[in-house]
Amino acid sequence: MSTQSRIRLGMVGGGEGAFIGAVHRAAAALDSMFTLTAGAFSSTPEKAVRSGIALGVAPERAYPSWQAMLDAERQRPANERIELVAIVTPNHTHYEIAKAFAEAGFHIISDKPLATTSAQAADLAAVVARTGVLFGVTYNYSGYPLIKEAAALVRDGAIGDIRKVFVEYHQGWLATPLESSGQKQADWRTDPNRAGIGGAIGDIGTHAEHLLTCVTGLQIHSLCADLSSFVPGRKLDDDASILLRFTSGAKGVLTVSQICVGEENNLTLRIHGTTGSIAWRQEDPNQLTLCALDGQRRIITRGSANTHPTTAQATRLPSGHPEGFIEAFANIYRSMAMAIHARRTNSPHQPDYPTLHDGARGVAFIETVVQSAAQGSKWLPFPH
Amino acid sequence: MSTQSRIRLGMVGGGEGAFIGAVHRAAAALDSMFTLTAGAFSSTPEKAVRSGIALGVAPERAYPSWQAMLDAERQRPANERIELVAIVTPNHTHYEIAKAFAEAGFHIISDKPLATTSAQAADLAAVVARTGVLFGVTYNYSGYPLIKEAAALVRDGAIGDIRKVFVEYHQGWLATPLESSGQKQADWRTDPNRAGIGGAIGDIGTHAEHLLTCVTGLQIHSLCADLSSFVPGRKLDDDASILLRFTSGAKGVLTVSQICVGEENNLTLRIHGTTGSIAWRQEDPNQLTLCALDGQRRIITRGSANTHPTTAQATRLPSGHPEGFIEAFANIYRSMAMAIHARRTNSPHQPDYPTLHDGARGVAFIETVVQSAAQGSKWLPFPH
Amino acid sequence: MSTQSRIRLGMVGGGEGAFIGAVHRAAAALDSMFTLTAGAFSSTPEKAVRSGIALGVAPERAYPSWQAMLDAERQRPANERIELVAIVTPNHTHYEIAKAFAEAGFHIISDKPLATTSAQAADLAAVVARTGVLFGVTYNYSGYPLIKEAAALVRDGAIGDIRKVFVEYHQGWLATPLESSGQKQADWRTDPNRAGIGGAIGDIGTHAEHLLTCVTGLQIHSLCADLSSFVPGRKLDDDASILLRFTSGAKGVLTVSQICVGEENNLTLRIHGTTGSIAWRQEDPNQLTLCALDGQRRIITRGSANTHPTTAQATRLPSGHPEGFIEAFANIYRSMAMAIHARRTNSPHQPDYPTLHDGARGVAFIETVVQSAAQGSKWLPFPH
Amino acid sequence: MSTQSRIRLGMVGGGEGAFIGAVHRAAAALDSMFTLTAGAFSSTPEKAVRSGIALGVAPERAYPSWQAMLDAERQRPANERIELVAIVTPNHTHYEIAKAFAEAGFHIISDKPLATTSAQAADLAAVVARTGVLFGVTYNYSGYPLIKEAAALVRDGAIGDIRKVFVEYHQGWLATPLESSGQKQADWRTDPNRAGIGGAIGDIGTHAEHLLTCVTGLQIHSLCADLSSFVPGRKLDDDASILLRFTSGAKGVLTVSQICVGEENNLTLRIHGTTGSIAWRQEDPNQLTLCALDGQRRIITRGSANTHPTTAQATRLPSGHPEGFIEAFANIYRSMAMAIHARRTNSPHQPDYPTLHDGARGVAFIETVVQSAAQGSKWLPFPH
């Protein structure tokens, strides 16, 4: 992409010591469709500026705070100012920052969860409806090519009507009170003031819900959730088991844990329909299993012939050349880039990234799960 | 084993067209510790006799009915009559047959479920307590060597205190109304009159509960079950999702299905403790994964060095030479044979097979699951 | 099978402490088609008798030597004497024993290698041609159901014309001088006086050659072999790498090792044709991978629908219920039983077990490999 | 990395329709350590310029030919001109281009094979020795973190002295005469005028040799190669089977194919030592198996605790978040960037990327393999 046409990206958060900010930058860099132009990379002003310079941002655009960035960038001429703002801060700040930039007309790509309450999510939706900015949420696992294939297979009827869905997202890195050691990632994720009401359910459970929904197209009707905080002293859940009923009559089981010793980042989706089934594991993302009623079991590999066009478009390398987490994440950025280019030229465009709507549903999911658990693991309706 | 010392085995059920009867016979034959001496192999007298003769039983001991077998065998001198009766009939008849033979002093090996109600199970327990016969229940999956290894690892503290357990038993063979086609296996399993109150939960869910309990040693405190009958017209459940709470504070998820297209006989157990985890899959039974808190992941293979003595004893072949379902089943028979030999000589013996107690708990499990589901997937205490 | 119609089996070797004898007995017992009637279970007379009695053979037929067994059994009336002799002794004795029993009209099932020289193999072939006895060789890996499926797929043209074949048989149990410790299995296998001219190549390489040939139907045209004895002091090869050229123009690579630390019993076959490919691993024998030119990759499981009739006949259990090494071995016994029954009734019968012809080719293979290696890994023609 | 300190990258080849050029650019972009500043992206001048502009290069630095780029860039001041030239053209042009740029003092990163003859490689080595430029060769598979782990494990003695090595690189995409269809990748790779004397052996066999050598540290003593051209009409080899002997006494088997239907990019390395073994598959690159003599089998995952520092440095994401081909490729670029930064400041630096030396050995390997095959698969010494 010619330099002029690259999209000017600003970032809030993601400075020294952060994890996800670096992933966003790698994802944005991979296809050379973005230029990291400005940033407020930390809530500590000196660190924010220092990080920005280290990351190659022009010193005058390495801002000490996101408010300063907002003020300065909105003053710049349209052909200079940042176009897309990536929000990669702890959960409790997403809403405020997103709202401010959306009000000012900047496009947004925000980490999940979108907000800490459904009221905030609704407020954000109102702002976005008014200003018309593009808004993406980094449910990054939906960027995997074979997740697009799975969704296309379901849509095309390859497995018939869905009856039962299993989605699990199991990690083990919080099996000990890692937050006591000052480890940064553990620290804020287990702190209700920064993470919100959900622990594991907010950190990774919402990814599981999104993956399930975006592949199956099912709508949750009601759910029954059992949350646990297994590690002594932990204030938020570190484990969740959830029974799901869908409006179609299908049923599901969604389990989430960060205390499953031995698990690294095991996000697995299995969908059983009347005439077939699909299985996919994030840790082995370059293949998908498709079974038929007669027992025929096919392995579909990323990059192989005969996949759906949306799958092929989300693929950079031939089959057998593994793509991974960053490439999937980069697909979210690439989809946003295409939407922004369409917007530049007022072309019609169908978004192919997780939207504010997905983000709002994710917040409602966390809320409903926490409420069900608080009421003794009672069945509750899921608003939609 | 010298011919004289082989145990004389009688069988009820398992004639022409049956599946599990042939497995019992192969399991009993494998180690040449039993002689199939008598049988009432069908509820249809002619078929029973014909099957017995075809199976090599002496014509006079190929009985037309189990009652005839009971009458005749009890008349025979002790050194001639059958010693162990294998009950491989449809579920609803287990209790009656087992009770009659136990009353008469024969040892029993019965298919699961032990009975159709807890009252029957309690009655059987009383009879067995009175007559002192040995009573095994073919929770055959517990016969796999690496299941013995898993149980030994848990007992020895290799994974610390258990927090979360996942057990799933997923099949797909009943995804269509196979019972309408007259297929014999599907026919009785989906018929409440012969299968009892549980469909999938009674046929395979009880295996999952037993495997979980025998490996972990945990006691279920309460459960919340959602049962479904996905195939139109089916009278019993063909799918179950169950949340478990254990008396120790651990939690679990047990899922069972016979409509999961693509699944063959996927019984999988995953146990996460404070310091480690264990995973095992029945379809790949010759290896077990043991993970430690520091991320170290070990594959333990059946037959390899350094396994627990009980594992090694349950192993016939060197590592890399696969053992399977029949070998595991045969381990139940072998354990019963050892118990019977100990009984012959009045030697002390610790049973290493699933007992009446396991069978009774299995019946209670089915009952509680069905009740929970009937009450809108409500949490119910599990009696113990 | 009714007791009368069971085949009377005699065994030479396989007493206390032996490994393969027990496998033969389990394989013969599994389907209740044989009765172990006589045996000379050791070359040490007392041990032979003691083993026979312990194994349930009538004391008068627990012979002190195979010569005694031969003398006595041939005197017995036809309806009493053993029909099939299993030879499970160390390699150097196979020929002499097989010849003696074949001369006397007994059917034979012999361990591989058939003999220690091609001259012996030719002599045996002449005897068998004259007496007409049935002669099987326990190339047991060919008994796996999915090996039958692979052969059927090749025959049916599912992968087109074969171009390249990879077969490997890697073990690690002889990575140390285990023979110095007196371990019985290691001891005779590494001793040229008992094992013959081949070490690993004779013990397991010949299995690899047979599997390759029976599945592909290819004929070896010439070969180039590099043999090693990696363990200091070892007299026979413990590792072999062999390039193969077939008469059809196809090529192959066959590797064999007993010093591959970490390998248990890794016998793997991969066949690439012009339009497809097949892969199978003995350690995971219940599935086979079939790929097509367009990248479609299918997993075929044992017991699943749509397999070839010969595969289904060699299958005892439904899919997902693992079968293993003993079941495959038992398929060789079952095939011999069917051949013997056909012989009893003079019915036409197509043998479905490895024959003397396969055994003789195996001996030639070992000889040619050893000669090639001895001549500096030179290409040599393979006689056929 | 601040914009000023980014390394200015020029590229030769890799324009419209090319595959590997895009991979180089993604690899260079991933860590934001390079700026693509100039290029001669095609041998067709118009296409070269058009591609450069489309890729965001300033129009005056989107050169019509590499000679024009060389002339113009050497005129620019040191702080403007490109520092590193990536050569991603067909094989036959590598030497000429590399030599010209190296003579002019530019650092080089070249695709393999380095040259088409050992004489060319020696000439290049002389130029580089004289000018002192840094020279990397994209044996990109050595960039995988777990390959660095494997090499460290071998160096640290984790598997003892190596006895046997298996390396295979199997693809299936050239199983048909794809070159006849005009497919660009197939076209030049099967054309001796552009690919050189090696087909599959030059395209991927040299990767296999490099991986083997860089992990094991072994030196090939002699080899015996059998090459085939299975696809009718193909002028170069599409399949190779090679026996290896190492100077240490170890032995190896290296197989390469592009006609293995069903294989995508299966590069697998297995190393067996006296006390342990290592196995790794490129298609599943985030795990490595390490076995010990006692049968203990460990799975080491990328990103997990306790890996070697060089492995950890080559890792961007936590365990369970898959990295793939591009990340490994980017590690070569990152290592070159670090070397260039060290050179800028005259700091001592140990190169951690494949060098000219590796490239020259790769050329010798191709030559020796082709000669061995041409002489009837004769054993030939390997020069070193």
C-alpha cells in the first residue's frame, strides 16, 4: 500500500511492559496498511512519551495522556490527523476513552470488554450512531481463517441444524496467586476496580461467547452459570461453567478457566448439527475437522483448495506454512483498514470485523453470567 | 492357568446378534482364566439353546432360560457348577436375574446399570451382604491400565488438591432415529421399558460418572442437569449437560451425548489440581498426559517404565504395542478371577473391580440427573 | 464355535518368561476358535513340562521337547491329534522344527523370519509343496483391519500408481547394551547364533518389508542398505537405512532401528501415488489417513461405515472402541482357522494370512540387505 | 524502534505475483525494525516501478532494475541510502546481484540457494571477506524458536552423542505437471535455466540440510543419493532419497519430495542420541518432543517456562498463542537488524542468522547430491 494511503493509527495504552499493545502494533504492521502516527502509551505521562519515542512516533505526537492526544489530533488537518484509535488499556477505561474519541469523530478499535456495564455500552452505541464512526472490537480469535470457514460451513448448511455446541477456553496461568507477585498482567485482571465484575469470564469468557456466536449464528435464550474463585484471596472468578439454551432449541456448554494447570490457551469450539459437525482448536489453528453423518471425517487445512472465498482472503500463506495468533489479529486490522478505505471513498462496504454490537452483547453476557452465579447458579434469560 | 483351575462361567444374554455378550466372552477368554460352561443366551428359548451350542457350551448346559439355568446349576456338585454368572441382558432385567443368582450363592458380574431404581440396588446390596457372593459391575473403562495410573497419581498427590474436573462421553450413533429402523442396539436403549429412566445418561453417562469417581475419589455433593431428546419422537434423553459440585469444594462438568455427529466413543477425562493435571482419552488409551505447575508436560505411555505397580499388572504388552477395549474389559474379568481364586482358598483379597457399591451409586446418579432435569435443571443434592 | 469344531493347537516354545508365546495364546484364545491341546514350551525339558501344565495342557501332552511332541502326536488318531503347530522359538530353530512338522503333515504357523537362509526357505517350500500342509507366518502387523483397508484402497486405484513409499520401523529398547544384563529378549536377538545374520533387520525390518509389500503389491527390484551396530560390542546390526527401487519404477525408503531412544514400536507406512496417498501408524492403528490430489484429507476409522468388506470382517468392535496388537495378531489366527476349516471340508479357500511365500521373500530380503551393507552399501538386485 | 534508527531496506524481486517477496516484507515489517525504502521489484522495468509504488516506496526509489538501484543508491549519502538488500529473485540470479551489491558495500539478505555453483559461492565469499558486509541467507526454518531450543538441547548434551538423524521435507504440490499450466512458482522452479541443477533438492532439500546441520552441529562425511523426476516431462528432480554418513560416525536419512500427494509443507526433524531424542515438525512448530532413555517423554512448548534464553528471545507471544512461518522468518530479519545495529556502533556481535558459510555449504550439498545420483546413486564424499 503506498505510503500516502496508509491509515494513520493512534494508540492509547500499550507502552513499556504491556503485552497486548505490542500485538496490536505487530498486527497493524504486518500488511503495511497502517502507520503508527501518534500515541498516549501509558497513564504515566513520562512513560507515555518515552514509550512513544521508542516506538518511532514523532516526538510531538508521543503524547503524555490520551486527553492531550485527543485535543491535539482533532486540531490537525484531516489529511494529517490520526484516523483510527486503538484502545489497549485496562478494561475499566475502555468506555471513557472510546466515547471521547468517538464523539470527536475518530474511528475506534477497542479491546474487549467494550465497557464495564451494559448502560455504558448503550451510551457508546448512541454516540457511535450519532457520529457514524467505525467501531471494531478485538475479538481477535474470530480473525482466524478457519473460523471464517467454520462460519461459512454453518451458513451453507454443511452440518444441518445445530443441536449442541461445546466451547471451552481453558488456561492455567492463574492457578497460583500470581497477582501477589506484582506480575502486571495478573495484577489488573484480578482487580475488580480495573477489570470490572468479571475475572476469567470477562478476560476470556467473552472471547468464547463471541466465537460461539459468530460461527453458529445462534442466539442465547437463557443460561445457568457456576463461577468459582479457586485461588485463595482472589476477588474475581477464575473459573466458570455455564449451561446455555439457545432460542432455536439448541443447547450448549461453555467453560472457562484460568486455573486449569497444563492448559496454555486452549480455546476449542465443537459444533454438532443434525447432519455434521465441526471442531477447531486455537492452539492448532491451521486445521479444522468436518464430520458427516455417515462417519466421514475430513481435515480441512488453511490454505488448501476449495475453502470459502472469505477464508481464502483471510489467508496469507500456502497450506503447510503455519499462520498464528498475530496473523489472525492482523485480519481484524485488515478488515478495519478496508472499511476505512471504503469510507474514504464513500464506497458501500460490509464490515467483516467484530462490531460495537458484538461488544455490547459481550458485556451483557458477562453481566448475566455474574448475576446467575450470584443467585446460586440460577437459570436467567439472556437479553437480546 | 491349568484347565482344572479355570473358573466356570455362565452367561445370561449375549446370544445371536448381541454386541456386549461377545465382548464379555472375548474378555473372559483372553487370559484363559475362565471356561464358558453354561448359558441362557437369549430370552427366546430356541435361540438361547442354539446360541449356546454355537458357542461351544455342552448341549445340556445351553439352557432355554436363566431360570432353567439357575435351577439346574444349583443342583450340580460344587466342583462342576458354574461359579460366576455374567449378566449381559437389557437393563431392566439386571436386578431380577442378579438377585436370583446372588440368593443362590453364585458370584455375579453384571452389566451396568446395576438396576433401574435405587430401591432395587439397595435390595441387591442386602442380598449380597447376606450371601457374601462377589459382585462386579462392568464399568469396563476403569479397567484401562492408564486409568489405574491416573488414579494412583491422584492418590499419590501428583496433581495436588483437585479443583476442576471435566468428563465427557460423546457418541454420534443415535443422531438419527436409528431405533425406527429396528437396529437392535438402538431399539432397547431408547425404550423406557427396557432401558429404564435414562437414555444416554443411563447407557453411557453412568460410565462417565464412574470413571470420574474412581480416578478422583471425589464425592458429588450436588448437581444441576439439563437433559434433551433431540431426535424427534425419542422418549428418553439422548444428550445431557451436568454441572457438578463435590463435597471437597471441587467442581466439575459432565457431558454426555449420543447425537454428537462425528464422535465415535469419545470418553475423555481431564482433572486439574492445585499442582498438576491429568488428561486421558479412551479412543487413544495407551497414553496419558501429566502436566505440572511449571508447564512441564509429560506423556506417560502404557507399558513404559516407572508406572505404578497396579498399572503394570494391568498391562499385557510392551509399550508401543497397542492394547484396547477388550484388554481393558478383560482386566475386570481378571480381577474378578483373582478374587474368586482368593475366595476358593479363603485368602484375604482386596477387590480391584467395580463393585455393587459403585453400581448402586451409578443408579442414584441416573435418578438424580433425571430428577434435576425434570425440575427445570435445578440443583439437587446427591445422596451418598 | 462349538467345542468339537475348535482347532487343536500345539505350540513349540513360548513357556515361562517368553513374550511372543503369550501373545500367540491370547490371539488364539480371543475368538474361541482354538484349544491349546499340546505343547513343548521350552528347550529345557523340565521347564517345558511345567509350563505346559501351568498353561492348562493335559499333563501327558505337556511334552519335554518338540521331538517328543512330534512323535507322540503323530501317533494319535486324526480326531485327537493337534492340527496346527505354532512355532514361537528363537529364529535359528524355526526351519528345523517347521520342516519336521510339515513333513509329518501338520499345519504350521511360524514366527518370522521363516528360516535363516534362502536355501532353508526353498527346502521348506519344497516340503510344503509335497505334503500340502497349510503354512502361515506371523507377519502380524498385516492383520490390522486398516492395513487390509489400505491394501484394498491401493488395489482399487484410490491413490493411482504408486510413486514413493516410506516405511519405518523404529524402536529404542536396544539403545543400551541390554543384552549384557541378561534380559532374555535382548539376549537372543543380538546373538548371531540364535538370531541369524540380521539383528534389527531380521527382528523388525522383515516386518516392515512385509507390510510394504502386502499393502502396495510392489516388487523390489534392487536395494542399497547401510547397516550399523551403534551399541559398542553388539555383533549384529541395530539400525538400517535402505533405499529401494521397485520393478514398476516406484521408489522407497525403508528404515529400521532399535536404538532410536524415545521410539516404542513405531511402524509407520506412507504411500504416495499419482492421485492420492495413504498413511498409517501402528501405534495409532484405528485410523488411516487418505489424501486426494486436491488436498482433501480424510480420516478413515476402523469400524466406520463404508470400509472394504475384508476390513469389516477383520473388525470385532464398533468404531471408537480401540482394537490393538492382540486383535491384529488374532486375525492371523482367525484366517488360519478359516483355512483349516475349509481344508477339513475340502472347500475352496483363498488364504488371507502371510504365507510361506511371504516368509521366503522375507529371508531373501534380510540376506540382500546384509550383503549390500557388507559390500559398502552397494546397490544389489533383489531376487524374486 | 524509533523511525530514525530503523534500517533502510532495499529489495530486488518480489513484485506483483511473487510469493516469497511478500513474506520478506511481512517479516521485515513485523517488528518495525526496517523501512522498505527502495526496490527493483521485477525484471520487467514497468512492473518493477509499478510494484514499488504500490508497495509504498517513494517513486524515485522504485527502480526499473537492480542495476539502476545499485547505481542510484550508492550515490546517496550514507544516512539516506539503503543499508540492507533483500534478494528474492529466481535462483540463477542470486549470485550476480549479491556480488554486485556486496562489492558496493551493502549488507545482503539472500534467498537460498546462495548461488548455482560452488565456484560462484567461493567467489562471493571472497568478495564478502574483502568488503566486510554482513550476509544472511534465508534458511528461514532455522528461525523457529523451538529449532533454537533443539540446537541448545543438543549443545547442552540433553540427548548425548547423536547416532541417527532423520530429516524429511515432503510436499505434494508438484505431483502434477503444474509448470505446464503456467503457474509462476512451478514454472521457474522446474526450469534448469532459472532454478539451477537442483529441482526439489535445490528448492527444499537445501532447507532440510541446513536445519539438520544447524541443530545437530554434525558434519556430513559422505552421501548416497537417489533422485527421481516422477512427473513425465519434468527436467529436474522432484524427489530425492539420501543416505548420510557423518564424520562423527552418526548416520542419517534425508528425504525430499514435491510429489508426495497429501503433504503440504512437512519438514520434520528427528534426532536420536545415546541418551535422548528430539522431534519437531514445521507444520506444528509450537511444540517439540524430548524423550529420555528411561522412556520419559516431554512436550516442550514455545513460550513455556524453562526454555533456553535464545529460544525465549526468539519468541513474541506467550505459550498457547501460536506463532508461525512469518514469525520464524522475521527472526532472521530481527537477527540481521541486531547485527547491523551492532555494526553501526562497532559493537562486537555474534551473528544469529544463517550466513554465507551456510549458503556455500548448501550449494555444495546440492552439487554432491546431483553428482551422486548421476553416478547411479554412488556414495560420494562431501567436501567441507
